[in-house]
Amino acid sequence: EPENNKTVQTLDIDHFWEAFDKLKSCKTHSDSLQTFQKLYLDRATDGLIDFIKQRDFSAEKFVVAVNQFPKFYNSVRKNTYESKRAAPLIEEVFLKFKEIYPNFKPFKVCFAIGLISSGGTTSDSFVLIGAEVTTSTKEVDLSEFRGNSFSKVLASEGSIVQKIKNMVSHECVHTQQKKSLNKNTINCPLLYSVMHEGFCDFIGELVAGSQINGVAQEYGENHEKELWEEFKNEMCSNNSKEWLYNYFISKDRPADLGYYIGYKIAKEYYQNATDKNQAITDIIEMDNPLRFLEISRYDQKIKK
């Protein structure tokens, strides 16, 4: 209960590693399941309870994950404890966010250990941070990922402190975005999705000084025109597999390039705006993707 009263919850990290250590004495699969269930999931803070619902965590999935990636979990452990000192960082993020967006309403933040599948997400009450992803660095043993796109994200440059600020800032933008589109907007699902994510990268960068998708950014800057031409042909489709959440299937280029597309649209809008403060509000509160794209003049810029 004392932990649930905190703005930043980190107790779940201790509970996870307690369960992880106990696995050594488990003699059966059932023992392992009970260990994760009783020591980690059943003792969840309010934040982890939301995380469990958002990402469908289960004892079975944790047993599978730690058996599949033991080198990763063991080597990232010391980094995850850095999250336990994150409260001042979160306060810094909140203050900066309030400075650039006066309507900012802070959420609670929960750091927990996940299934190496989510650096962050949100619920109705929390910013939820997967500490094992957010605090991973190039010093962590990533050999079990065999050089896939996700391993490049886990090995991204930057200090753990900066990575935490980047992730929290990105997810904080999601908590402020509108939950529904303007009723008069033309349905354009993929465009909306990349704006929804990429706008968080742009605003998150204003707040934290850098952002979570450096790998996609670097590639995007070198292939911007062809990426935009490719994206334009499918931006009103429902198929996002080439652009979003495709870490484990993207082979010939970085994953999540849709984040880059959304980021560039927001950046162009911001740079063209005479009132930068209003532009920030417009980006965060965007509810008409096609109209926003038109006003941003991003397409016109690329055609030049």
C-alpha cells in the first residue's frame, strides 16, 4: 500500500528478481509457475496490475521468457535497478512537459520487469515502463537475439538515465493525446497510427532532449524521400506491419519506421508554425490526421 501511494512505483522490480532467484530451487515446471505467480504477479502494485492487463502477462509467459533469454535477463539485472532512482528524473520530465504544454496532467509511473516486448505503454492511470527494455544498453548480453532488429534497439546508444527520460517522455505524450478522432475526419488508419506514435517522439524529444527511436531516425534521414513515397501509397490502409511494431519481422531495414514518418510530419508542422506554443498543443491534441498532414506541408516539402 505505501508503494501504491507513490507517484513512481518500482517495488515490482525487487519482486521480479526475488522470483527469478527462486527459480534455481524449482524442481518442476509447476514450481516455476508458482514462483512467478506468488512472488511477482500476486504481489503486483497497482501499476503492475495495469501492466498485466495491457500486455497479458502470465506466469507461464515469464517462465518461457527467462528460459529463452537467460543471458539477457542476467546481464540486464543491474541496469534495471537504476529505475529505482528514477523519481527525480520523472519530476524533471513532468516539469519540462508542463512548461511547454500548460494543459499537461501528470500520471503515476510504474517500472516493472516484462517479457522483453514493451519498453513502455499506458493505462488510464499509469505510464508503464518495461525496465528490462528501457535500461538495456550495448553492454548487455544480446547474443540470444541473433542480431535482429530488436537487438539493435536494446543496444542503442545513450546513458540509462537518458533512456529512462526518453521513454517516460514518449509515453507521457500518449497520456495527453485525444482518445478519439474528429467525427468529420476521413478514416486513414495507418496515417493516424504513425502520427499517434511519431508525434510522441517529437514532443518527447522537446521534453527529454532526445528520443527512443534513434535507430529508425538514422535510417530515415538517409532514405526520407523513398520512405515517404512508399508510405503515401498505403497510408489509409489498416496494414501497419511494414511500419509499426515489427521488431521481430523486419529484416532488411530498421523496425518502426512509421515512428520516423510521424516525427517528421510533426517537426515540419512545428517549424512552419509562427506560434510554437500553439503548435505543440496542436501536435499533442491532433484529431484529424489528413487535415494535419495538409497543414504541415510535409508532402510539399518532400516533392521539392
